[in-house]
Amino acid sequence: MVTPDAPGGRIHSTDPFAIPDQDKSAVRRLRGRLAAPVTLWTTPGPSGLTVSSMLVADGDPGRVLGLIDEESDFWDAAETAGRFAVIPLTPADRQLADRFAGLMPAPGGLFAASEWTDTEWGPIPAGADTWAGCRLDANRPYGWALLVEAVIETVHTGASPAPLIHYRGRYNEL
């Protein structure tokens, strides 16, 4: 990373704008020490968001729970559509994850740089063989986010490669 005040414009291996650990809340530091799956949530519209604060609960019916930014375009579209897709991402999807997290430019829109397969729950990246179609069931404020609960209506599982994991602010893989 190049910083304007770096002597000779040197490249740094750290983010000069990152909040030092000692200045973060204890809860945020704890959350950062828990490995989380990196998933993409999409909805008709289309809209999408990278989500790592989520879990799947087995049962009859199976459910998905996630913490979503209430002010995101994704939430507006998901609330309107009443449904969304959840796609676990792989190490090959790092740029896709960054694009939908708002960390990388998306010229032409979020869905412009990749190929997609339309489903009634939302677009799925072409080639993704594992995903779930979910029907929105409930939501409520939860911490700094919105807790979204959904019923899993369909599940597609394939021979997916290892998952993309988020741990201590970085992507990792198994």
C-alpha cells in the first residue's frame, strides 16, 4: 500500500488507516478471532452483499440467520423481494467478495464483471454448485446490525472446493 507521506512512496505491507487492535472494542477483537465463512447473499433486483456473520440451523424447516447492514441496498431489495440466495464463496472468489463488500470498485455495477445464473431467489455466480434459496421470515435490530432470519426453501450442494474464511480481518483458506 502506498501512502503519500511515506519516504520515497514506499509500499507498506499494512493498512495505514487500520484501527490498531488496542483501540478496537473488546467485542470486535473477540469477533475477529472467530473464523467465519465468507458468503454472498443475492436477491432479485438484482442486489447482493458479502456476509460473514451468518449461520445455518438444521431443522424442519432449515433456517439461515445473518447480520446485515440495515442501510444496505441488499436489505432494501431483499425486504421487497422477500427472498434471497446464499452462496458460500471459495478462495477463487476473493475479488467477488471484496466487490460485494464495497472494498473494490465495481464499474458497470456489482454484477457486471462476472457471469450469473438467474434463480427465483437471486443471481448465482456461474459455476457455483453450492447455494441455498431462502424465504425471508423475520428481522430485528441486533447490535449494530439487523438480524435476518429466513427459511431455506432449496439447497444445492456440489463438489465445492475449500471455503473462503474470514479471520482477523483477512481472507484465509483451509
